[in-house]
Amino acid sequence: MKKTVLMAMMLCVVSLLSAKNLRVVVVTTSPVMHCESCENTIKSNLRFEKGVKKIVTSLPDQTVTITYDADKNSAKSIAESFQKFGYTAQVLSDSPLKPKIGDEPKK
């Protein structure tokens, strides 16, 4: 019984320590993305930025949606990083990542 309780406590501690402060920033670029090559250039360069977890580009919407760890980076810094590979980025929104259904903390 003691081992079970100890294991449950350790599991709770590990899950709390692994929780990230994830945020989602949506930017638009200049020059605009007009092809798959533009998307690949953006994705291949942004993946090396600290804290970047996921990058989704949308040609029809002309947006780049980036999920990042706010403890390691900021929306402003990510937008500035576009200059390294010839783009400028304007932040359209920056918000916390909403948990998926079933991921909410239990009360």
C-alpha cells in the first residue's frame, strides 16, 4: 500500500514538473508566402528557435501559427527571428494554448 501511494505521489510530482507554459502566436509575414518553398523556408528556420514546439503555415490565410514555451521564448523574440532568413513578421495574436478536452486539471 505504501509503495502504491509513493508511486502515485511521484507521478503527480513528475507531471507537475513537466507542465509547460505553452502559448500560441499567429504572425503574418512580409514578403508574403506564395508557395510551398516559402512555407518550408519559414518552418526549417523557425524550428531552431528556443522553445518552439509546433509550426503551422497557411498560404490561403497568409499566417504562421507557432506554439512555443513561454518560459524559453516570447512572441516578440520569435517575430524578430524572421529577420534572420529574410522576412519580417507582424504579430496578429499571442495567447495561451488551450488544453485539449480531458487535459484539464482534475478538481
